[in-house]
Amino acid sequence: MKRFATRAALVCLSTAAAAAAITCPASATAPSAPHGGAPNPAATAGLNPRTLADLDTSMQGEAYANASYTFYAAQADRENLPATARLYRRTASVELYEHFREEAALAGVVGSDAANLRAAIAGETYETNVMYPTFARQAAADGDDNAAALFTEIAKDEAQHLARFRAALDVVETGRGRIPAPPPVDPVEVPAGGPKVRSARTLANLDTAMHGEALAHARYTLYAEHAAGNRPALARLFRGTAEVELREHFAGEAKLYGLVRTTRENLTRTIAGERHEAEVMYPTFARRAEAVGDRKAARLFRHNAADEAGHARAFQRMLDHPQ
Ligand SMILES: [Fe+2]
Ligand SMILES: [Fe+2]
Ligand SMILES: [Fe+2]
Ligand SMILES: [Fe+2]
């Protein structure tokens, strides 16, 4: 599975891209979502730019694994494989609450509530004004009307997320008014099946969009945790929006993309992805971090490589003995 090898090219989360707000050098035809904003400079002080970029790539992989495992778990439930479903849910939680969270801490992803809101606003603005309208136009031109309709619908949701986050930022900055209630969630099922679009460009755009949504879900989850102590209403807004990104947006796109197959196929792809992280991606990142003296990052990359090897083994057991 090439999900990590292609990630860096498909979705740019780099500091430079985020700072430029809407320009992404990755591709002219498939704009990508800088769903983030600049990292907290204090937290990243001294980190080599290469290490920071590797942390970005890793976080994208972790967020995507968390999102896809959530829907692979639901498929295992449908096939009456409860142990496999449990393993997917447990592993999804490790990818987000351990790997993503620890990488995000090193990369300085979470700042003050105001900084987090500004980062969220930058991402939502890009998706509303650039990414989804472009994807909708391209899908319509390619005859993928179902994808064009979905992209258009999601763009409208993102505009509402944007409005809510702007209103929340105003409350945080002025101390007046009320943080808006979170958007309602209307979960989408992702049944097993192949792609439901015909153009390769639409498929690539769906992939880019899914990575953006997975990342938004992961980031908003951390922003919600950060806000929970002092601003419970803001925590609810971030948490509720995170759910929409995963259960509606990612899920709606995954359905057209054909992400979920039979559990047997899902496991085969999962094992390949975990092995790639364990044997190629994280060891490479660890070596690079070590070489430039980023010891903490090197340690984290090595630790995660060992975890991913364990994930690969656990999934392999489910493949060998379906349960
Ligand atoms: Fe992971
Ligand atoms: Fe959004
Ligand atoms: Fe979204
Ligand atoms: Fe993993």
C-alpha cells in the first residue's frame, strides 16, 4: 500500500504552505488542504525543517490510519468478526491518541485556543473557497456528477464550520458573546465496494480530500482536548466539528472512493501499510532526525516504528485466523 509514500506529494501540511494560506506546491490540478496553520514556534524551536516535514508526513499517515481503521472496524462488525473489529478500534485509538498526539506535541501543532481557532479558520477557508469548489468543477467536467454533488455539499458545510470558528474566535478575543453550538452530525455508512467514480482525477481528488478530512478530525480532537479545561463550549465545538469531518465528510468520500472492501482485503492492505511504516517510513525518518541532532524526534520515530511492527503482527494474526 502506497498510502504513505504518496502522502507527502498529495497533501501539504508544511509550515510554508500553511503560512501561505492557500498555495500548495504539490499539484496544480489537485489543490491540497493546509488544514492547520503555523506550528507553535516555541515548541518547534531548534527542530530541523526536514524533521518538521517528516513529522507532518507522519501525522498525515497517523490521521489517515485512524480514520480508515474506524470504517474497517464497522466492516468487520458487518462480517461478524468482533475480535477484528476490536483490534481495528483499539489500533485506531493508538494511531490518534498516542502516535498522532505525540508527533503533534513535538511539531507544536496545538497552541492557545485562539491560535488553534486561527489554524482551523485557515484550513476551512481553503477548503471552502479553493479546494472543494475546484474538485467539484473537475468532477463535473469528468462526468462524475455524484462526486461533484458531494464536493459541493461539503464545501457548504465547511463554510458553516468557518463561520462558527470565526464567531468562536471573536468570543475568545473579546471575552463577549457565546461560543456557537457544534454542527449536527449525520453519519454516513461506508459499505464494502469498489470506486463509484470513473475519472482518475476524481479518484485522486477524493484521496486528497480524505487525507484533509482525516487530518482535520485529528487536529480538532486535540484542539478540543486543549480547550476542555477552561472553555468547555469551545471543546464541544471542536469535538462536534471533528465528528462531522470523520463521520460525514471522510465517510462520504470514502464511499465514492471505494475505501472499504471485504475484511480480508482491508487486512491485507492494512498489514502492508503498517509494515511500510515499521520498516521504511519511520526508520528513514529516525535516521534523518538522528543525523541532524533531533534526538527526541528520532526516539519517537523509532518508538513508533516498533509499535507499527506490533500492529502488523496483530493484524496478520486476524488474517490467519479470522475472528
Ligand atoms: Fe501509527
Ligand atoms: Fe470543516
Ligand atoms: Fe470537512
Ligand atoms: Fe499502526
